[in-house]
Amino acid sequence: MSEVSHKQAFAAHMMLYGIILFLVEFVRGAFLVSFLPTYAVKALGFSVTAVGWAVSIHYITDTLIKCFAGYLLDRFPLRFIVPLGLAVSMGGLWLMYSVHSLWLLIAASALFGIGLSPIWLVCLSKVRPEHRAEHMGMLYTCWLAGLGSGPIVLNFIMDKSYSLSFWIMLVLWGIGLALSLLITNTKLSAPEPIPLQQQIAMLWERLRSMKKLVPGMTLQTMAAGMLVPVLPGFTTNYLGFNYSQYSYLLIAGGLLTVGALIPMGRLSDRFGKKWFLVLGFAAFALTLFSLTLAFHLWVAMLLAAVLGISYAAVLPAWNALIAHYVPKNHEGMGWGLFSSVEGIGVIIGPVLGGWIADTFSESMTVLASAVLLGAIAVYYFLSPPESSASQAAVEH
């Protein structure tokens, strides 16, 4: 295949993956950020802590599947693994709307967490190494466009009907499932026939070499996870905004995030990752703290925009650093393991955030999240992560 044809095939595959990723993240964002915290608390009568448990169980399943899915994707057809996962998740989404007990809610959340890992790992394994941060920016643009627009759209629909909101999510997920049947089994690189035990040993060595990154891998996702079950309540109960105004905040933050991802990725490729991580996390912490004092819509929208830019500064630089530790020709398993480490924070965060909200207040959860993000900024200022990543790149 010629170089031009190869690039065209790569672009076509990434477009298909991007569309599927957009659809499933649209539904996941709509469900976890808007539908579940509102519907479960106000319509079904569950506590915020119960919602936090449901979100955590969702991410526990997602994290466990990442470990297993990475191994499967290195050895079995993509066209089989990805649709199978999406089909199981669709069953969990269907079950979620008819829950009547906490245990059924948790079971449905667990099933719903299964389908996203395979498509994510396929996308991440397609990133070209010579343009890691830029391609990460493009990939995260698709992800954030779906994750951000899902809650925005659903907030307006929920004012009219929970049922209509649910059916829209189910149909969009079904479209993503149908498109996943078009995925080709072609891989950019064929895995070397290394025994599983040897691969695990190799990945363990990678984890040991990246010990400077581990605190950030867990704490940043825990801080973000703390906010998931409390954001609707914080916005409506504490700040006094309605769901439509909540959507305006999401629009302000989402647009700035999506618009800044690719430029920030290119800048971090050029100038280095350390300061994008330090300043990004610091700005995120300060702005999140300020948001607890923003009782006027225009102030809250301005702060949401700053949050979006801060997020865009962190994401490409962070994932480009992680990419240095992914073993060559075993990208699926490598990304699966590292994503699982990050998933530890996502598992703990929602339960902790829900408990703080029920025990104290939603605003206290937001403040606690800001403190964690600020601690990450200080840690990476004192212990720059790029030196170990550079060493990993040499060994790689």
C-alpha cells in the first residue's frame, strides 16, 4: 500500500472510531452527569451516596474490562470484541430505567460499564508515535464533544420528559453499536508472540519505572469522579441555577475545552509537558474553588470557560507522557493496564463525593476536589514527571 493510501485508510478508520466514540460518550456523559444524578434522586428517591456507588460500580466494571479487553484486542478480531461490549452495555442501559432497588441499580450500572473499554483501547492504539500529543488532542476532541454535548442536550429534554430522555440515549447507543459492525480487523502493527506471563512482567516493570506518574494517575481521576454525582445538585441547590442554565455552564466549559485541545497538544509537543501539567492542574483547582462563590450566571460561565482551557492544557500532555510507557506492538494491553490504574481514582471518587455531599454539602465536595487538584499541581512542580518519561522513551 502506498504512503498516501495508507494515510487515507488511517483517516477513514479514525473517523469511524471517532463517530462511535462520540455516540457512546454522548450517552455516557448524558447518563452519568445529568440523567442518573437527577432521575435517581428526584424520581426514584435514592440518596446522593447511592448515586455515587452506582457511578463507582460503573467505573469498576469499566476498569476491570480494560485489563481483559486489552489482552483480547491484541489477539482477537476487533469486529467481534467491540460490538459485543457495546451490546452488553446497551442491555445495562435498558435495565437502568426500570430499577426499583439499590442492588438492581448497581447491577445495571455494572453492565453499562462494559462496552466502552474496547472502543477506547482501539482508538488509543491507533495513535501515531511521532505526533502523540496532537493525535491525542484529536481523539480527545471527539471524546469531549460527545461527553460534553450529551449532558447539555439532555438537560433541556429532561425538563419535558424522563422517558423521552431515556429513549434518545438508547437509540443513539444502538446507532453506535450498528456502526461498530463496520470496524475492520486491520491493525497498524501486529503483536509479537510474547507469552502472557512475560507481557505482565514487562508491564509491571513499566509501572515501576513510572512511579512519579502514579499519584497523578489516581488523584486526578478521583478528584473528577467526586464531582460526577453532585454537579446537578450543586448547580441547582447551591448556586440556584435551573437545568437550562446548567447547560450554559457546560457549553462554556465544553467549547473552550474542545477548541483548545489540539493547540494545547501542539504546544506541549513543542515546549514540554511539565508546565502544562503544573499550570493546568493549578488553574483547575483555583477556578473550581472560585466556582463555589459564583452566584451570578455570567461569572459561573466565565469560570467554566477557564476550567475548559485548564482541562485542555492537561489532557494531551498527560496522555502523551503515559504513551512513552506503552510497550511497542502490545499497545492494547499496555493502554488497558495504565487506564486501569487511572480507573482506581474514578472508582473511589464518586462514592467519596456522594458521601461528602450527604454528610456536609455539595459545595464541600467541590472544595475537596479543588484541594486534590491543587495538591497534584504542587507535586508535579516539585517532582517533574518528564525525566522518567524520557528515560522510558529511551528504553522503549
